[in-house]
Amino acid sequence: MYILGISAFYHDSAVALNKDGRIIYAAQEERFSRKKHDHRFPEKALENCLIYTGIKPEDISLVAFYDKPFLKFERLLETYLMYAPAGIRSFIKAMPLWMREKLWMKDLIAKRLNYSGKIIFPEHHESHAASAFFPSPFDEAAILTIDGVGEWATTTYGVGKGNDIKIHAEIRFPHSLGLLYSAFTYHTGFRVNSGEYKLMGLAPYGKPVYKEKIYKHLIDVKDDGSFSMNMKYFDYCAGLTMTNKRFSDLFDGPPREPESKIAQREMDLARSVQDVTEEIVLKMARYIRKETGQKNLVLAGGVALNCVANGKILQEKIFDDIWIQPAAGDAGGALGAALAGYYLYQKNERTVTGNSDSQSGSYLGSHFTNEEIETFLNTNSIPYQKLSDSAVIEKAADLIADEKVVGWFSGRMEFGPRALGGRSILGDARSPKMQSTMNLNIKFRESFRPFAPSVLREKTAEWFEMDYDSPYMLLVADVKKEKQKEITGEQKDLFGIDLVNQVRSEIPAVTHVDYSARIQTVHKETNPRYHALIEAFYQKTGCPIIINTSFNVRGEPIICSPEDAFRCFMRTKMDYLVLENYIIDKSLQPEPKEGSGWMKEYQLD
């Protein structure tokens, strides 16, 4: 019998566990619908989950939804009444979806799955906590969850032991570290709930000139990391925006218009709120260590995707070990709900084996065989070269070493927001021009955005100030001093965005302006094919590091299928595409003919 986990109406996803509690499938709806942050019920993800696993409705013993809709609706109503009539527009905007679907989630699930069994509804932060603890390699650990808001909770801490979780305390809406960060995301001109990682990437270009204003006017933080916010400066409780005129007056002007030029103010705002966030998270971590006595920490919730803050917890050695859920946002709530069903509801035993987690590298989505790929290529008359396993790895390593940009489609799709070598775009980390090339010609995104290095785990400490597993790209560390290059002469006088293209290490394409990098350690055990590719590149170049960025363009989800991969490949200036054992050369592809079905979508609008 199987357990299904579902999150819907925000970062929707579907998850399946087998009778032993092993995660056998997890994927987000956006990968199939091709609509980024798809907020609809995850019909396509569920359909693919059932097809891939072979699960039938009669095989399901339990379905778990990631929060309590009625409790969330209670918060919506109470918030409206507290601010009425100011919040009438946002209230009216939210009501149709609630009245049509959200309040009737139990009936909706039963109908869509043709299922008549038990359906449970863990609380939102309970789902986050379960997603953090149960897949972790720890038999017991402290748990910290931080996000925007669930039903009422925005931050919780507790302890997990064996097959049980106990939540000790929470901070409640409207006081939210996640929403504070999102307010600055909005004010700097980025999209809330998707642009927060841009704000984090922008922060090193700025100075924390607004930090004291944040502490003085916006948030009161106690020594234990608990906090309360001054809601006079925010509009998210009652309005349709995150900030208001008081906020604008405090921070030297209105929100930046999206897509307009990023000024020094935006860089300084980003740095200021990033510093505040890190300081609060560190206070929480120290308090939780003291209160719980636990030597290990696990994290989930959207703020746990702030890999700079995560890196600070590690550097400060507050805990002996930490583990972060790779799908830390609401998509991972589906996984947490399923695991809560297995352990907390069904009371199954939990066994931790060795030092590895049970997330299988987060390679939990769909997989396409060579036969399926060849059928796709032949059906669409796409020129290709088929090579053996070893030959395709050698060829791809040669291409990357020759500064070619390679789309890499291999194995199962990753679960979570990061590409981890399953659906990735790869490049040479040693190339001074590669960051600019990939940002502007491949990803069609802001030039300041840093790229992440994928490094052989066994070589990590030789290149970075870290000797620690980071398989999910959720920790930041500095490039080793001996690998850095000093900025000299006129370069020292540069500031802000002008710093982007300065060569500051032996791996400039993955070295941020503050000499940091968001590291993915690649392990032979979890992704032998990707590990073999980087090993081949290392043997050719002496560098065990390549660029890894998600296989998509700005505004689109990471690709899922060979068709998605080929379309993205043809719409960008990628040089080669590797689909398992097939290599596709851009220069050999015919120009699309007008009206030729899906192939006409190569070109960007």
C-alpha cells in the first residue's frame, strides 16, 4: 500500500511513498504544465506520479494534504475583519478560489483520484518539520521551520526523535521573517515568491546602510531570535502590495519598477535585509541549541533556501551537523505531509542507516529511456549522434573544456528548485566570459546573477573553505584563498554592478563578488553519471568544477521532457544538447519552418 502527499494552490506537487516509507516519486506541477509557480491543483503531477509508479486508487492506504484549509481560511477572515474595510479588495480577490475549491479539498482529492479512503491534513509547519526531519540522516535533531506563513505560524522550532516530532514554540502571522524578506523583494522590483533568490544574489553588491533602520523601525528582535514587526510599514495584511508609503518614505523612494535599471539603493536594500535575516536566523539557531540540547539541526520552509544564512549556521559551528530539505518551500510540504502520514499517523518505525539521508539526491521525478528519446528525435527529424555511456561523457567533457555551453538531460528529474545534474545547463567554471555569456545569451536574465559550481565531493576542500556535504546546493562558502585573485589598480575603485566581470579567482564564472560560491558537492553514490562527467573534465583540465545552472530560461520552469529540453535548446544560444546517450549539435539543426507545429516555438517572442 502507498501513501500520497499533495500540496496545492502554491508550488503544487505530488509525492508517493511505498509501504516501507521510501520516497519513490516527487515532482512539481509546473514541470508538466510549463507554468512557473503553477497554483492549480496538481493534476498533471499526480497523473505522472501514478503512471510512473504504477499505483492504482485501490493501492493507496492514505492521502495527506500539506496544510489545514479551514484553519488557513480562518486566518484570512480574521485578518480581513481586523483591517476592514481596508482589505476588501484583496479579500474579494481571494474568495472565488476559496469558495470554489480550497475549502472543499477533501472532496476535490477524492474526486480527482477516484479515491474513497482516508485523507489527513497536517498543519503547514508540521508538514515542513516532517519534510526536514524524517528524510534526514539523524535519529534525533532540533527542527527549525521558517517561511512566509502557513495557517497562522510563520516560524516554529521543535525536536524530532525516531518516528515522532514535537513542536515546542511558534511565531504567528503577521510577524514573519519570510514576509519581511519578501517585502524587500517587492520593493527592489522583483516578483514576490520567486524573486527572493535574486535579492540574495544582489546583496553582495551593496552595503548594509539600511540595516539600522530595519531594526529601529520594522522589526524588534529578542536575544532568542523571536521577533515582532511594526505593521505600519507593510501592506500585505490588507492590501494588494507588500509595502506602503511609510515604507517608501523610510527607504528613499517607491518600489523599483520591474525590469528598470537596478540602482545602488536596491543593492544596499538587498544587503541590509540579508544581513538582518542572517543575524536573526543565527540567534534562533543558538537559542534552539541551548533549549533542546540537540547536536543536530534540520531546516525547512522557504527561508531555508537562503543558502547564505545556512552557510553562516555551519560556519558558526552552532550545531555539530545540519541537514536542509532540498525542496524546502511549499512543494516540499507534500513530501512532509506524506511522511507525517507514515510516521505520525500510521506510527511506523523509522530506521536511520549510515550517514546518508533518504532523499536519494532528490532525483525523484520522471525519467526517459534512450528508446523514448530516440523515438522523439526521429519523429521530429532532429539530427543527432548516439554514443556509448563512456563516449558521451568524454565528448561532453571535451565540449565544456572548449568553452561550449551544454544542455544536460540525464536520469530522473530533480525535486525542488535546484537543478542538480539531472536537468542542467553546464559550462566551464574557469572561463572569465562564461557568467556573462550564460546570463545574457542562455538564461536571458540579469547580469549580476551568480552561477553555482558543481564540484567533486572529494575535491571540495581543495577549492572552497568548506569540507562538508552540500549535495543540494544549499550552502555557501568562500573560494580558497590560494585560488583567489587579488583585485588590483582601477578595479579596486569599482562598486556595485561594475564588479560583475572582474576575474577574482581561478574559477571566475562561479565566484561571486564577495568571493563566495553556492556549492553543490557531487557524490558518486547518488549521481554516478554526473560525477563521471566532472571527473572526466578534471582529468582533462585539472579543475574538478563545472558551472551548473537550471535547464530553463528566465520566467519558465525547469524542463521535464526531451521535448522541453529541445525547445529550450533551440530558443537559446546553447551549443550542444545531451539527451542521455544522444548528442545534438546546434550547428546541424535546420531552421524551423513557419507553421511547423511545436517547432515554431523555438524563437523567443
